[in-house]
Amino acid sequence: MYLRAQTSLSLVALLTSLSVAAPLCSAQQTGAESSYPLVFKRYDELASLGVAVGVRLPHKCYYYGDGGLSLSVSDQLLAYHTKKGFSLRSLCMALNSGIKFDPETGKRLPTAILFDIEALRKELWCQGRARGSVCVGREYLRLRKLFPDNFTAKDLAGIVDRDIVTDDIPLRVPNCFKRGTPYADCDWRFAGMTGTQVMSNTTTRFKRLGAELDRVMSQALRSTPDCSESNKQRLEPLDLPADGWPCRDWRGSIGGLRHAGEMRLFVETQPVLFASISGIPKNLLEATDLSFFDISDSFPKGYGYALYAEGGADPLPSASSLSAATDPTKKIDATLVKALRLPD
């Protein structure tokens, strides 16, 4: 159900924390950059730029939870990024990260929001609902009067989830994400979600975290996970599936992107992954936006990860996304769209 009351934050949101120190300044935006995010109200409008919500284009990205955006990309967008050194997996990791600013330059990245007005219409008028569904309350009636163009961010806040209003979907991603290990490969001088300059100690901490992740994962990929009965018993009080990853299907298939249950949350898998390996210092993991990772030979280091990705069920769009989606003065710049559309 899309229309609903406010729910608690997902596990990923609870585990992640602010990753930057007090901002110093923001990189100056040009007129074109200030136009982002572009707001589309139809799936095909967004898909014309090479990214689609759902399996609408040839190359499917990751499923990482009921609340995560299931994206697919066009041949043209994949080719554009593979020329820069990306694989499909590393491109999908970057897209799922939803990053808005290049962490090395602070430049605003092209992004888009999908405001699925048709899905909202169906929800408000109870289409596709089983007989007897309760969708005739006062709030439904009030919102019907505002449909389709008179909503404010306040009207929709806490009511619609990201199946109706998405957060920013990148249309281009930073080159330093091409290997799937951005903490190691990017020079983090700006915050990826705000574009504000960060303190030098944050830049250093992220670089150290990237190195620690590489160290731990390279050792894990060369070793056999501890699947002994004693380790399984150790995991039981932590409510972790002892017979799950990595004790089952450690390397897995590399023929296609992984599906439900295959994306792994770093913090949850640490007790298994680091059973016989010296783990990453806790203070580094706590001050990070690290979320999911995957293991595949298509990553140069054998693994890659996403940042900022929230896959919990029924996540709410951010306040900034709602504001952009309902801003009556925000018009799509046809020149920008034309420049972003890749040739066949």
C-alpha cells in the first residue's frame, strides 16, 4: 500500500550516521546544475534518458530490499559508462547509491525524480484494491480534491512512499565509482549528498576506511568462511542466519546480477565475515554511509559496494524530493534533457 501513515526508519537508516564534519562551503553551481533534479511524471520520460524504475530497459540492476528502487539501464547508458571503465555491476552500485554531487569536485550531478502521478491516482481512487479496502477516509477525500497539480510537499509528507515519489536517481555518476569501491578510489573532499566541502580529517578517514575494506575483503575472498558448528552457535544469539552467507554459496554465480537476499549489509555480515580476520575498526564503520555490497569477478577487486542505499520496506521520500516533486515553478529544461539523451 502506497498511501499510509509514517513508519519507523529502516535498519539501514538507523545504522548509518552523518559522515561529514561541519561543512565549510559548497561548490558553486551553474544555472544548469541548479535545475536538478529533473522531475518526470511518466516512466517513459525518465526511461528516455537511459534509466528506468522497474524492468523497462535491457539491463537490470540490483534488487536490495522491498524499499529499494529496482532500476534498469539502456544499452546506450551502459555503453557510455563502460567506455569510462565501469561494468554493469559498478554502474548499478553507483546508481543505487543515489549520489547527487561528485565527491572530488563538489559539482552537482544530473539527477531525476519520478513522481508517478498515475500510481497516486490509482491509489486515491482505490483502483486495483480488493472490495472492502478502506480508502475513503477524510485524508483520501481531501487529497482527491488536490489531484493532480495542487499538492504541496506538506500534503504528501509521511503519506506517500518512494513507489510514488522517488528520491534522486543519478543520470551520470562520478568516474571514481567505476571500480565499485568509492571510499578507496575517490578523493572525498565534498559530501556526496549535499556538495558541502568536508574537513580534511574526513577525507583522510574515508581513504583509510576504503583501504581497510580492501584489506578485509581481499583476505575474505582468499579464505574459506568459518562455517564450523562453534561459530554457528556464536552467531545464534545475534539472530543471524548461520547457514546463510557466506557459509552458503560464497562466490555465487557471476552470470547475472544477484536477486533478493543476495545483497549483503556490511554491519550484519561482519560477525561471519570477520570470524577469522581482523575486522575493520569500529569507529571507521560507524562514521560512514556504507550500505550493501556484492561479490563478483566483474569488479576489479572482486567486490563492490553502494552508499546511502536504503532497502527497508516502505521507505519515505526525503523532504527535498517531495519539495522538488510538488514545486509548481519547477519546469523541465528541454535543453538539458536533449543534452542528456544519448544517441542510439
